[in-house]
Amino acid sequence: MRPKLKNMKKLFFLVSLFTSVVVFAQDNTVKELKQSASRTIAKDASDTTKKLWKKGGFFNINAAQGSLNNWAAGGDKFSLAVNSNLGMYAFYKKDKHSWDNTLDFNLGYLQTTSLSGRKNDDRIDFLSKYGYDIAPKWNVGALVNLRSQLFDGYTYDGSKKTFSSTFLSPAYVLVSPGIEYKSGKGFSAFLSPATVRWTIVANKYLSDRGAYSVDSGKHVKTELGAFATINYFKEFNKNISFKSRMDLFSNYLHNPQNVDLYFTNMLSMRLSKALALTYNVDMIYDDDVRMFGASGKSAGLQVKSMLGVGLMVKF
């Protein structure tokens, strides 16, 4: 019996030793897991990866409504104005290469008892610009710009309205190689001495009338000239910002002294998280758009200003 008892003691000792080793190992493993879970992982100093794309935009809509009843001073019994603005951007930057894309869409509608319903704004503006760094603040590159509208437009002479525009009638397509200066403080200027601009009138009725200086029956007019675009953006604080863009184009082959102008400005003041006050001023002069003056056949400066309070969402 004693040999068996001695063997049992040896067995008990080995089992106890093995159990202690296992428990000790598990305890160390648990401690290591806890330490790994709670530690802070430091970023490798050599990892300088940056986002290649910066994307975003905003949507703004303003509405104003009024009504009069037995109002001695006079005026429309009912008026409603709705204006909206959608702006989106996507900017790419890697090494010396940059690619900027912006899309702006404006749409406005006005309804009154005396004027009935009509649009007071309709604009699509897409710009894509590639640049290659050649020096601090200087790029060489090229841009493509498309401007048009979506819906039918009319000019009004009293109660008479005349069909004057529609989708791709007109549309302006511009291709411009050039050099750009960026200050890094919201200001940039792009200059090109050799730019091609196409004026498109896709609608047959407007084309047959020779609208927008496109030859009667033709749908495209090609121009060669000099082009410049100046952009400025300023955030005065987290609630107030100003955005401006001015395009200039001179046609070398026809009245180069009559420079076409496209000038748009927007001042935005955030009143709350969702409400904002916006003031827009747009100016357009196109020497080929001759539908103004006493004869209705002269070019003229087109001006539109709008002040409104409404919803603004940034994304």
C-alpha cells in the first residue's frame, strides 16, 4: 500500500504543479490583453497621408409671401417669391497636381396677381479646373466651364411675353489653358490669352431667329479670345462669409473692346443653426445678347439683386 500512496502523492504534486503553471500563464495572458486594450497607439512619424479629396456644399432656399386687401396705397393682392441655390464642390490635391470642380444651380419663381407666374432665376454653372504647381502660389493648367439653364424663359413687354431661352439655348462652353495665381487667403486669378468659347442654341425656333448672335439656322458659334476669372472667398467668422466670382472674355475677332462680363456675389449671415440671411448681386454683360434698349436690339448690363431669409444647410 505504501508504494501506491507514494505514487499518488507524486501524481497529486504533478497535477498541482501543472495547474499552477496554467493558471499563472492565463493570468499573464489576461494582463497582457488588458494592457493592449488600454494602450494608446501612436501614429508613425513617417505616415504623412492626407485626404486626396475635399468635398462638400450647401443648399439655401428663401421664401417671401404677401397679401393685400383694401390697401389704399395699392399693390398686388397676392405675391409669392421662392428662390433656391445649390452649390457643390470637389477638390483634389496630390503632390503638384490639383483638380477643382464646382457646380452651382440657382432657381427662382415669382407669382403675383398682376404678373402671374414666372421664373426670376435659372442658372447652371459647372467649372472644372486642372493645375500643376510650377512655383509657390503659381500653377499652369486649363479649365472647362459650362453655363446654361433648365427651363423655358420669356421676356415681357406689358402683358405680352416672348419666348427667349430654354435648356442649352443658350449654353456657353469655354475651354481655356492658362496660368493661375493663388494667394492662399481665398483669392485666386486665372488668366488665358488663348481661349475658345462656343455659344450653343439647340432650340430650332431660337436658332432660326439667329438668337444670341448665332447665324440663323445654325446651332453653334465659335469665338477665340482672352479670358480671365477672379475668385474670392472670405469667412469673417463662423457665421458670416462672402463669395465672389468675376469672369471676363474678349473676342479677338469681333469688337474686342466690348468685354463680356459675368459677375456673381453672395453674402451669407447665419442667424441660427438652420436659418441664414443671404444677399445676392449678379451682373451680366454679353455683347452678343442684343434684346434691350428702346429698339429691343441693343446689348445691356443685366443686374439682379436678391435679399432673403431662409433655410441653409451645409454638407
